[in-house]
Amino acid sequence: MSKVVRFDLSSLPKATKTKEGFIKTDACVTRTGIFIYHNEDGSVRRELRDHREVFNTDSLASMKMIPLTNEHPQTETKLLSPANVQQFQVGFTGENVRADGENVRIPVSLTAADAISAYENGKRGLSLGYECDLVDEGGEYDGMRFDCKQTNIRYNHLALVNSPRAGENARLDSIDINEVQPLTATKESPMVKVRIDGIEYEAAPEVEKFLTKETARADSATAEVKAEKTEHDKTKADRDSQKARADALEAEKAKLPGVVAAAVAARISLERKAATVLDEKDREGIDKLADVDIKKKIVLAVFPEAKLDGVSDDYLNARVDSALDMKDKITHDGAMADQRSKSAPHSDGPGTNEQGVEAAEKRYQSGVKESWKAKTDGCDGSKSMKDKEVGSKSRK
């Protein structure tokens, strides 16, 4: 990329002469497109000035209030500076720089007498003097090839010239003392309609292309923002879900000591109950048995013929309560019988005591076999609430 000085030409649509004799007009001073320059060896170089560079805000701002000269200044740099501007200036540009399709328009004033005279004698061309960076990058623009691109365009002065680069489109038509007639226009690019914020404008095709591209880029950026927000919301939902699970685990953890304590108390109570029913041999290894196995040992110790395979927990618990109640009753009846035996008078008749004992033993065996039925309710053996209360009171 290299920095170069360029002189490009344009046109004025009309002009007026003030009462002081100054010439004022609103001129089309430059445009977008491909400009042809001649190298020192005579070859042609096509340079692109696209809409992004021509309509760049800083570039347009550099065109405001610059000096107008009669021909380009013959200085070493071909540009004006504070040291030489007074020598060459014959007028100036205004501040109202604006786009007009593919063109740029700006007010222009001629104030020096020699420049006004030259203008009235047919000097109609306008030529901008400016610096730019030249990028050695070719391509195609509106169906035409170009060799390089102009960037960072900064304007220095506007010159009144005889032979505009753009031909008839860059010349001023003949005028009378007061007015510049409209230019004879060359073929112009057709205008298209563009809509911005609901308002319709006429613009060059390049502007429409630029707006379409920028709109697509904005839409893409909006879609990316929405996708990122969706991902953010999903991540937040995952965090909330994980926090809820963690809170639930903490709640369960807080309950754990109470659950463990209740389980330990229930186990101790069950082993104590088993100790009242099981003999010393049956109690061996009871601490290694599961609760359900201890309960079955309690039931079978009192009801040896009980069938306990596949029974429900409720049924088994009812049979345990029944077995414990029966054990309490047997222990109580045995103690009462023993007391009566010791306190009753002895008969001299043969076989009297033996017959009484045999009858008591038969009643006991019958009670053992039938008592669990009275303690259960229904075909599955679930114990009634009334019997549970009786059993509980008897154990107390």
C-alpha cells in the first residue's frame, strides 16, 4: 500500500452571481466508480473508489471549507499548505457535504476576479486534489475490472480546470451573467428505492447493495445474540436444577441422624422381644440376622407349624404380635397354675392329680394352636386394631 496524490474532476449543475459579483453554485464534485489513470510508461491503471471510501464520514468531512484554486497549484507536493494557500486560493467550498446517489455534492464559491473571468469565458471543469492510500488489490466492480483500490481519501483543495477527467459530465454549461444552466447529463446509473426506518429514499445501486449487506450483517449479529441468550438461559436452568438436587440431598442428610436413631431403637426393641421368646440356643447369632429373619424365628418359636414364606410385612408383624401375646399368656397361665397347684389340698384318691394335669395340658396345646387366629383379621392374617391394643396392654 502506498500514499499517492490524485486529481479527479466533476461537474456543476447551475450557478448564480451575487450582487457583489461572486459565483456561487452547488456542485457535484466526485463520485464512486472506477477512475482511469496513466502511468509514466503510458500504460493505464484502473483505480476503484467504492462507496465505503467515498462516503466515509472522515473523508467527507475533509472536503468542507477547503480552498478553491484556478488550476492545481504547481507546488512540489501538488497540494496546498498554510504557507502557500494565499498565493493560489480563488474561492472555497461550503460545509453542506452530502451524498447524491453515487455522487457527492457541496456548495462552491468563486471569489477572485481572475477565476470568475475564466469561468465566464468557458472554464467549466472542476477537479479535486487529494491524498489517498493505494491498495494493490484488483477485482471487479459493477461488471468492470479494476487494478487497485483507493482508501483513506483526504481532500486538500478543489481546482477550476479546462479539461475535466469525466468529460461532458464534468463540465459547466455556458452561463449568462447571473446563472449557470443545468449540465447536459451523460448516462447515469438508475436510481433505486431503499427503505430506512420505514421511510423510502432514492439511492444509487451501490448504496442499496451496501444497505443490504449491512442489514444482513445486523440480522446475523442479532441471531448470534439470541443464540447466546438461549445458551445462557439453559445454563442457568441447569444450575438451578443442580442447586435443587443439592438442597434435597442436604435435607435428607439433615434427617439421617434421626432415621438412624429410630432404626437402632427399633432393632434393640426387636432383639429384646426375641429374647423373651427364644431359648439360649435360638438366640445365638441373632445379632447377625436381618429384622425379617428374627421376626420369623419369634413366630416359629411359638407357632412351629406357621407358613411364613412370601407373606407380607403387615401379616408377619401381626403374627409376631400374636406370638408375643401368646408367650405372655402362657407364661402368666403357667405361673397361675403353679400357684394353684401349690395351694390346692392333696387328694388321697388315686389318679386325681394326674387327671387334672392332663386336662390342663390339653387346654394349653389347644390354645397354642388356635390363639393366633383370634389375633388376625382376614385371610392374610393382618391383626385387628382391637387385638393389637390388647396385646400391647398385656405386654405393658
